[in-house]
Amino acid sequence: MTEYDRRAGEKLAALRRGQAARVLAIETSCDETAAAVVENGRRVLSSAVHTQIPLHVPYGGVVPEIASRSHVQKIGPVVRHALEQAGLPLAELDAVAVTNGPGLVGALLVGLSYAKGLAYAAGLPFLGVHHIASHIAANYLTDPELEPPFTCLVVSGGHSHIIAVEDYDRYRLIGRTRDDAAGEAFDKVARVLGLPYPGGPNLEQLARSGDPMKYTFHSAFNEGDGFDFSFSGIKTAVVNRLHNARQAGEKIDPADLAASFQRTVVDILTEKAVRAALLEREKTGGKLALAGGVSANKALRGALEKRSAEAGVAFYCPAFEYCTDNAAMVGAAAYGKLREGRTDDFSLNAVPYLSIET
Ligand code: KG4
Ligand code: ZN
């Protein structure tokens, strides 16, 4: 047995005896460098996020090479900041958790390597966390009473899923996008409308002054009774509408286009998510949660809240600060594994297309 095994083993034994688990969590899957300290998966002792958005704005999207280099520069200061804010030295923590997929491989490797080094040096148990599981777990930070099983709509820049959350670390896929993720569609339409990166929040802002009923974008696929989504056709319909108007010299208000596109996507997500929550009602008691970067969208939050109430389903969504990428949600998800004594060894790799189903 190595010195590391002995020290990490002692920490795990203390957790089994019921001692509180204070986890240092690290997130570098895309364009945010984040670290947090979370107690028992619910209480945030600190949360530090450094966003790279200004670095990527000139390119209109995330440049993977630039993202990795920025993570290398910022990971040290961000982790130090999180530890200082929590007022805890490394030795008093109980585990180090890190996102190991899905995400940009170079970006993931920065956080993963840093977390391994830190865990090894401090003699702390180490574990990898799925990025989508983290987004889902952001709900545990906001709603202390929320417990699995529940249905969750996960909408981010890379993923759009309806997931049955069967337990803290057990998931079943109900539906998924066949092409673009919802956030990706927001970003692409925003770009066509001439809005800067990141498109989603900028498009939402523009949509506020537009007429959501001005244009209709039909999508036969989404109008079916399945649970999979398709957003690529809607994005193309918006682009075509804009091009046709320009060619015909017709004046088109970009705010109306943004509002109509947003309404279309929100309607599709809401209809399918609430229907899935009703399908699962016997198992879950009728609970629907929202997660992922697009959960910051007020139109989506509002529509889900309204439709859930009408359907008699309890609706949960994370506080705004935990909607887009952060490390507090990683600490929340890590607890789901840690409470079962599940840790990883240092051979754990970054997996860009990691599946959430076990
Ligand atoms: O979860 P996230 O921070 O990163 C990924 O894991 O992908 O999600 C980022 C995505 C981007 O596509 C961004 O445009 C979108 O979430 N997003 C929004 C809003 N805020 C972020 N989309 C629509 N409305 C928003 N307010
Ligand atoms: Zn994310």
C-alpha cells in the first residue's frame, strides 16, 4: 500500500462513519475555468468562475486551442481563490472531483491533470464527474428538498436531452437531439442576426423587444409524439426567411425574428419535457427539473413553470449562477458517487463524448 492509498483510505473511512464530505470540485470542459468547495453535495462553501468569453468573441465561438491555454493560465489562481474563500486548507478537504467528459479534450485534460496532481499531493480521494450529471445536480444546490427520481430537461451548448434521473448517479435517456443542441441553435441563429458570441443570452435580450408570434417555423419532426428533438431545420428556416427578405428588399425586424425563433424552440422543449414528466409521473410523483446553460433563458423557465403548473407537475430550476458552467455543480454531482464510496484511480482519462447512461 502506498502512502497515498493509506491517506485517501483514511478519508474514505471517515466519510463512511458519517463525517461531512467537503469536496474541492474543478471544471474546465469548455470556456469557463471554475473551482468550488461543496459540503455534502448541497452546501456551497465557495465558488469561483473565470470566463474566457472575451477571448473567444473575436472568433464568434470557442477556439479549443485558446481555451486550453487559458485554462492552463487560470486554473492555479481559480483553485487558490476557491480554497481561500472557503477558508479551508487542502488537508481539511475530503476529496477532489473533476469533470472528465464530455467536452473539449484539451480543455478537459487541463482540469483533470491538475485535479490528479492536487489529490495525489494532498492524499485525497479522487473522482471524475460527468458534465451533464453536474448540470442536473445544479438543482440540488438550489432546491434542498429535491431528490431523485425526477425527470430532467438538459439544454446546453453541446447537449439537449430529456433524462430520467433514477438515483443520484443513475440516469436513463428518454429523448435527445438528433442534430444541433438547443444552445447551439441559439448561438447559430444569433450569429446570422449579427449578434456577438455567446449568442444565447444576446438573442434572448434582443427577443425581449420583438413579437414572438410574428413568424412561424414549422418542424414536422418536433410535432410528432416522440421525445427526440431536431433544431437544425428550424435554424435553417430562420436563415432562409432572413435571406429571402433581404433578396426581396423586404424589411424585417431582427427582434421579431429572434422572438419568433425563441418561442418556437421554447414551445418544443416545453411540450416534450412536460409530456415526459407526465409519462414518468408514477415513478417520480410528477417532478420536472431544468438544467444546462439554456436554463438561464427566462422565456424557457417561464414557459416550463406555467405548463408544469397546468399539468400538476412540480417544477425545479437552478439559480442563475449555477445554470451555465461552474464547479459548484460538479461538487454536487460528485457527492452522488462519493456517498457510495465510488472513487477513481489516476488512470482516469478525458472522454470528449462520454455517455451519461451506465
Ligand atoms: O452549459 P453551458 O454553459 O455549456 C455547455 O455545457 O455547453 O451552456 C452554454 C450554452 C450556449 O450555447 C449559450 O448560448 C446558451 O447555453 N445560453 C443561453 C442563455 N444563456 C446561455 N441560451 C439561451 N438563452 C440564454 N439566456
Ligand atoms: Zn455545460
